[in-house]
Amino acid sequence: MKLVAVMGIDAYRDDLHRLYQAHAIQVFSEIDIRGHYHAGEASASDIGWFGHANHPAYSTLTWAFVADDEAQAFMDAIAEFNMTHDTDHRIRAFQMDVERAV
């Protein structure tokens, strides 16, 4: 079993929901996020789509527990989505092993 967590700007919310549906992932969780960027050595463009301290970026975090093969196909679909959309606002996805669930 895998845990797949996905972060993207709010503008991609419907696209992400369609990706879940297209991959027959019926159950997932979602929360809204307000991202901030405080000036440092890296620029906002280096970091990606995080907002500035006074102008946050609105995004979403979704996650689902899926079988190993479903996770692979879903991650591949997100990579393909990123190749065809705005590279400054890529969807970020993470796949993690679930060692035990009770």
C-alpha cells in the first residue's frame, strides 16, 4: 500500500479531481492551504508557487491510500500533467510506503 500526497495551486483543483476519477481512486482527502514565502536567499520563482508574506498563494493538499500499481499510474499521470501545463505552478506529488495500517 502507498500513501500518495499531492499539492497544487487552487486553479488546478478540478484537474486534480479529474485525475483521481480517471484513475478510479474513489476515496481521497483534501484540505485547503494558504502558502507564504518570506524573503531569503532563494527567490519566489526558485521555490515555485508559494505566495509572498503579504500575498499568499492558495493551494490544495490531497492524499489517498492506494495499491502500489495504482500509485505508480497516478504519479505517472501527474508527471504527464506537469509536462503539458504551466511549469511555474507544477503539481507536487509524493509517494510513500505504508508499512502498517490498523
